[in-house]
Amino acid sequence: MIETVLSLPVPFHVLIVDDGSPDGTADIVKEKQKQYSDRLYLIEREGKLGLGTAYIRGFRWGLEHGYDYIFEMDCDFSHNPIDLCRLHETLTTGGADVAVGSRYIPGGKLVNWPWDRIFISRGASFYVQLFTWLPVKDSTAGFVGYRREVLETIDLNKIEFIGYAFQVEMKFAAWQLGFKIKEIPITFTERVLGTSKMSSGIVKEAAFGVLKMRLQSFFKTYKSES
């Protein structure tokens, strides 16, 4: 993944956030940093602190280091790295503040996914739209690009979810604050490497959390005070 992203025509930089992976991820990244010292970065954290907190740590790092566009993606090739260029174009010339790689708009596809996972994923996105009115077809998508202004305006301390519902809350916060979200179609392929982190706890967080998030939105804003 590092080799692929850093060979793209857009000169992306890569940040890996590693939560004490037992598979030697950090060691591999450190070795690669010898080759890509000015474009590859690593944050090591102790223990499993949650998907959402890892993303937020990465967002904060990106803001602190002056990046104008910050992207998140899976590292198992479910997301095609070449689509990073399309997300980047959507932010730079397409008029979007948030660019979402979407499976569920015309042109989007799912490859090698079992029917039960498709049912759960599509059902989750419909559920989110029904209760939040969020105008995003693929609200649980994890292939997303943000303009710097979006992440500066959102008070990241107010993002509560740490599981997959984190993806929903970030999009909801951006939409609530008036930012333009644009979806582009992607082909999402069943992971080439790695295993899913889905659990019953994550599903419960998403199911009940979305309702809580919607109710709270009538009384709170995600806008940063700074």
C-alpha cells in the first residue's frame, strides 16, 4: 500500500497510525521510512484505542503539519489507491468540501461481498438517511477526503463514536456545519489482506448511536469554538 500510494501521479504523503499491531506493522513502516523519509510518517499508540480515535489522531497530525487536504482509507486494498486522485480532484476543482468514495451511487460497485454483508451495509446507510436526513448514499464509507477547513471547523473533541459509526458522525457533523459533501463512485473489493474488525459492539454503537446523535443535534453543534 505504501509503495502504491507514493507512486501515484499526485504527490501524496502517507501517515500510518499503528495501535500496537502484533504483526510488525510499525517495523515495516520504519524500514520504509529510510526510502521515503520525507513522505512517510508513523504514529505508534499503545493498545487498541478504537478506529475513530486513530482517525482523529491522524486528522490532528495532518492539521498540525499544515496539510490542506487530508484523506482516510482502508489499508487492505478494499479501496483502490488510484481513486485517491479522483477524491483529490473532487476537493481541488470539483467544488466539494468533503469527498466520499461511494459504493451506492450510480457507477459504484461491490465486488466479492457476501449477500449478508451487503444487506447490513446498505441497510445501515438507509437507516442513517431515514433518521438523520443526511444527504449521503454511502454514509458508512471509510474512503473520504476532507478540506482542511472542514476538520478545523469541526470540534473533534465532540465526535463520540469510536467504531464504524465514526464515519457517519463525521459526515453528519460536516453536513450540519454547512459543508458540501460530494460522492464519487468507486468499486469496493473484498479485502485482499487483513481481517474485519466488525463486532456486535460496533453494530450496537451504530444502531443506537445514530438515534442519539440525531436527537443531540437539536441541542448541540459540532462547531469548534477556537
